[in-house]
Amino acid sequence: MDEKEKNTTSKNNTQNNPRQTASSGRQRKAGRGGGRALARAGEKPKDFKKAAKFLLSYIKPYALLIIIVLAITITATILTIKAPKVMGQATTEIFRVILLRQSPLSRFLNTKMDFEKIFQVLVTVAILYVTSAVLHFFQGFIMSGVTQKLVRTLREDVSEKLRKLPLKFYDNTSHGDIISRVTNDIDLISTTLQQSLMQFISGIVTIVGITYMMLTINGWLTLLTLATLPLSILATVLVAKNSQRFFAQQQENLGLLTGQIEEVYGGHIVVKAYGREKDEIEAFSETNEKLYHSAKMAHFVSGIIMPIMNFIGNAGYIFVAVGGGILVTKNAITIGDVQAFIQYSRQFNQPIVQIANIVNMIQSTLAAAERISEIMEEQEEIPDKPNAIELDRVEGNVKFESVKFSYVPDKPLIENLNIDVKSGQKVAIVGPTGAGKTTLVNLMMRFYEIQGGSIKVDGIDIRDIKKYNLRKHFGMVLQDTWLFSGTIRDNIAYGRENATEEDIINAAKAAHVHHFITTLPDGYNTVIGEDSSNISQGQKQLLTIARAFLADPDILILDEATSNVDTLTEIYIQRAMEDLMKDRTSFVVAHRLSTIREADMILVMNEGKIIEIGTHKELLEKNGFYADMYKSQFMGALVES
């Protein structure tokens, strides 16, 4: 069974079992398509060097600007660090005068306050802080531009890469996972470059700068402050390690709950029809309870870091205050320097916590970069040949010559397939699930590349035609309808650029859907929801047929467009499809054999091979595989009636 049809079969089977759909869907969405696809705090990349190299390749064009930003950040941080010591000079001057005035010999000493010196100190401190603030402003402004340009380039590259990837990639990759990588992972990179990277640099400079300033004031007091450093690091590491675990659990439970809610509300009619509201509420409550406990622990553990760091900081403050007081009494240090030192000691632990959190964020960012790089490394579609041609119009002759194909190496699916379809013929493709019917269509459209033989359109090998041009001559109406969120007019107009209002209405009339559209309150301006739940399955199918009419393709592909609709709607769809197939080469993938009795040629496929070929009457007379299939469906219809 080919992969494409396996997926279809699996999907149909789960649709028939609503409870199985709910449970299996939750597991799936909590995995690749749900919370698992999001970057978690502290998540590490599998290959650190590879992820870093990928990210640096996008940073490199902005290296000069980033160096300037780093220089600005370092300068602004140094100015901020220097301010407390300068401010200490004013405190020392005020304290000097107060001590002199309390002295018995004050009348003989100069006890006049040096306001000029104090004013100069205050002006200097103000200049330091204002300059630092201005530098931080420019740093943020420049980094915002760099980050958004980088992210814009990254999104464009990923979007362009996704456009070039073959259908195989989308068949084998969860859509939720792809969306998460393109949105959440890129947003994480943006946030890290915009904020965390500069904060990381600032934190390191702050620690080094504060340590240096404290050493210039007094070595012994510096040792007392540094004595609390191991406690700060230990507390940060232990708390961060445990908080990561709980945040990971929270993210997993959140993804599980989100997937559950999405599926239950998306299929609420089925839930009500089977009376499973109580079961779903119990399942929701169970998952919600797990999310509650994991979220509570995650935020509690991460929340205790500041009280712990404040406690350690207060212990250091006591050491500095007592030690500094003793040194002041011995004239080993000025009171202003003690004041500055206390400010430094209070600021010392903050960047440690900041750096620890940012390290986790950088790890997550590199993990996100690695996931994006995996998309960028995917093998692209085989490019068009340099001398590939474009066709203005095709007659519709399609010929398969000794075609070979397999999804998995060493497991051939199609071998030595030969078909010769003349222009205007209606060709039906029938066979059991996994026979290769959809594969045949994918090969014609070059969604997959053949491994041997050739497929020709009007005598020209499709590999010699540009892909976009080849696909422009094909029109497809699939079993699974696709309509986007927008007006009915926009959905029909998707079939052809620059379509006029008259063209759209004529296409709708040809598809037998115009009358239905005019009965809607807003007519062609009616907005279809994201899941198209405000119109029926049959109406969706008629709209896709109208889109195909508007596209006016030379060759038409129909994939059992009537399998999920009622009898009356099926009649409308059949009429629309008959009109659409007039004078066109048409390939009809059929499951209901009663719908293809008038086909010019019926290809009966099994295990990737054409085992029978002929008209409906000829195949029945052969009394072979097709006849058995037709009889079984006919008898089944009689039993149901």
C-alpha cells in the first residue's frame, strides 16, 4: 500500500470511530503538532555546533552592526556601574563635614560644605545615567532593525524552501510541526536576538565591572561579597533545573489540552450525537488537573529564585555593612565608598540569575534554529532542466511508457506501466485501496518523480516541461475539498488570476452552484469560515468544481468527488463534472464503479500494476477482477436498500 493512500485509509478509519479519533488525536497533537513542537525552556539542540553555525550564517551580514551594538551595550553598562562610586564622593564630602562639625575643635576647622564639589558630583552622575539611557535607546533601536531584518530574511528563506520541497515532505511531516517551526521557532529566535543576547552581554559586563569596582574600593569587602557567589550559583542552578522539568511538563500538558479542546469542539456534533459529553468532560478535567499541578509547581519553583537570591543578597549586605563600618572606624575606607560598595553588593546577584535564565533561553533558541535548519536541509524537488520549455496549449494526449516508481527503495510499487490516452478521452482509474491510483495522478503532476520510463504529454516528456507550466494545464477536483477563509467569490476566483465578476458567475452557473450562492444573505460576498462549517460538504465540492471551470484546464483530474455527499447533491456534482469533462482529457479516480460506466477507458489497478483495461462492458464480459469488484458493490447496494 502506498504511503499517500495509507494516510487516507487511516484517516477514514479514525473518522468512523469518534472516540478513537479523540484519544489518538490528542496524543498526536500533544506530540509533533501540538505542544511538543514548541521550544521548551532549557531544551538543548542535538548538534550544538550545527545549530550555532546555521544561526551565525544569518547573523554574519549584520556583524558590523552587532559589534557596534555590543560596544554600545558594554559602554552603557560600564557607565551605569561607575555611577555609584562617583556618587560616593558626594556622600563622603557630606559625612566629612558632619564629623568635623561634631568635633570639639570644629571652631578651628574648615566645616564649610563644598557644595560646588557636591554639585559637580551630582552633575557627573546625572551625565553618566543619561548617557547610559541614551546609549541603551540606540542599542535597542539598532538591534530591533537588525533582528527584524534577520527574521524577515529567515522567514523568506524558509517560505521559499517550503515552496521547493516535494509532496513527499508534506506527506511525511505533520502540518502542525511545520507551522510551529515557521512561526514559534522563528519568533523565539527573534526574541532572543532582540532582548536576551544583549542582556547576556550586559550581565557578564555587569558582573566583571562590579567585581572590578569593588576591588578598587576594598579587597577584603570584595572577598566577603564573593563568598556569597557559590551560594547564588548553587541556588540558581538547582532552581533552574527543577523549573525546567516542571515547565516541560506544563508545556506537554498544555499541548495535550489544546489538542483535546480543538478536536472536541471541532467534532462537537459527533460528541453530542453519541452522548459522550460526560466522557469528554472527565477527560478534559483529568488533563486540566495535570496542567494545574505542573503549572503551579513550575511557577512556584521559578518564583522562589528571587526570595532566595534576596536572602543571599541580604546576608552579603550584612557582611558588607558590618565589615565596612569597622573599616570606616579605622579610617581604612571612606563612608562614601562603603555606600557605593553596598550598592554594588546589592546588584551583584541580579545578573547571575539573569545570565542563568538567558543561558536556558539561548539553548532553546539553538534548538529552534536546529529545527529550522532541518527544513532548510530537506531535499528539494528536482529542478527544471535549463532548457525546459513552456506550453501555451496542449491537446491532452498522455502516454505512460515503461514507468517505474517506488516510495521506498527496493520496494517497487509501479513496474513497467504503459498507458496511451488520446485527447478528449475519459479515463477511469479503479482498484482497491493502495493499488496506486492516487500515485498515478501524483506522477502525472510531477509531485513525485518516476524512477524509470517516461510520461509524455502531446509527445513531450513532462520532465522537459517547466513544472509550474505543466501543472497549469491540469485541473484537479479532489475528494478532500480545500477552501480557504474568505468570501465565496475569492474561493472561486482562486482558479484564475484576474478573473472578472462575469467569469466567476459563469463558472458558478456551470458548476450548478449559482442558485445556492444567490440564496445566501451576502451572496458571493458570503464569508466561508476557516473550517468551512457554514456550508455543506456537497456545496464545498461544487465550489471547487466552479473553481476548476474558471481555471479552464486542458487535462482534468477528478478524485472521487462524490463519495461524501447525499444522492441529490451527487446528481448535481455529476452533472457539473460531466459538463467540465466535455472535450477534455479526463482522469477519474473512482471508488463507486457506477459513476464511471460511460468512461472511454477503464484502468483496473492492483499493487501498482494495470491488470485489466477496457470499457465497462468489455471488462464485465471478461468476468475478471473488475467484474468481481462491480458485482460486490452492486450486491452491497442491494443489501443496503
